[in-house]
Amino acid sequence: MLRGVIRELGGPLPVILGGLTGDDMQLESCYAFDESRVYSDALVTWIWFTSVKCGHSIHHGFEPTGHRFTVTEVEGTTIVELDGQPALEAYADAVGTDPEDVTTETLFTYPFGIRLPTPHGEYVLRTSVEADPERGTITALNKIPKGVSLEVMKPGDLEASFREAAKNAIRAAGDPEKIAGVIVFNCVARHEIVSTDKAVKLLRCELGDDVPIIGFNCYGEIGNTESGTLAHLNQTVSLFMIGNELIGR
């Protein structure tokens, strides 16, 4: 999807952000809509040209555990082996539990991270949704390439990550005195750890009580990392802040 958008835009890329629709964790069928109809197989886009101050930021709040593996066998989104071991066995050992005790909650709490080759030490998270003790496999939301290095991550200060995303977006916009509104794309797996109501309160600590906040919990977020890398993200908050003053003021 992202490759298709980038190909159509061409040239220097603008800020690209958003989120994938969900179905309340049923993982059966998702829908998107615009002013004319509901779609089950389409991407709804919004292209915006503006001269007001805007800023974008992402943050996930997870930290590396030091347990790093190379994917040695994979089938689509299913990780079969890590470092030549059954993937589930290697993962369970890293998080300190037995393979048969790895649940969806475990997978959400300890996602995989892919470290980007940038000076910022950034990690893009990859969420897993199913463990199969019989096959010893782990199924992720995204396709995981063979040979990639995965680090098991752990929750850091996830509550602070919402505030950091807001502060960074304000800074990226040039610190406008007034904020017109904020659009938030938040991973549904984060909602399982920090409720949406709590997330809004945390954002308001930085944005104020009167700033309109809209958005939704989704199955994957789109945004740019601090180094500018555009990616499809998991367990991340992607935030777009719209200022109420023109650029240059």
C-alpha cells in the first residue's frame, strides 16, 4: 500500500500518515468509508495543502530487552525459526515463560523490534497476534523477511509516550502559540495497556483542555520516524498537530 502511494506521489514526499482500519480484534473483515460509500477493499486518502504550521510525530515507548534473534525461516507473516530454533520456543525463553503459556497478551506486551540503521537508535515495532505451540510458530501482523534481526521489546513508559508524541509534534510545527486540532492514530494493542480515555488525558497535559482531538485505534499506523524513515508501524501512536497560525509567524 505504502509503495503504491509513494509511486503515485513521486518527487519529494510530503508528510504521510494514517492508520489501518480494524474490527474490534475479530481479525475477520475491515471497512473504510468516505462521503459516498463503504469500502472493504480500498484505501481512503486525504491530501491537504496548507500554509498553517503543522507537525507530525510518532512514539511507542517500548525498550529493547537485549534478546536479539535472526529470522532463519519464515512463511509469509508466520515466523517459523529464530536462530535455527523453533520461533515460539526461542521467544518464550526470552520473555521468561513456557511456549504453551504465550498468549495474545504476552505477544502484545513483548513485541518484536527492528532497529533502523540511523544515528537515533530507533526501533520499528512488529506485533505478533498468534502463537502456535503445536508448530512452534509465531504469526505477526506484518510480513517478516528472512534474515532480518528481531529484538524482543518490553514496555517502557507507555503513558509518557503519548505526552512525548504531543511535545514532539508541537516542536516539529514550530511551537505555534495556538493549536487548532490534533489527529491521532493509535494502535489498538496500545489501548489494551493504556486505555483511550487515559491516552486523551495524557495528550491534554501537553495540548490543553480546549484543543479538539480526533482519531481512532487501528491495526497499524503510518508515519515518519525521527530520522525521516516512512514506515508501517505497530504499537505506536502517530500524531498530526495543526497549528492556528501561518508559517513564518
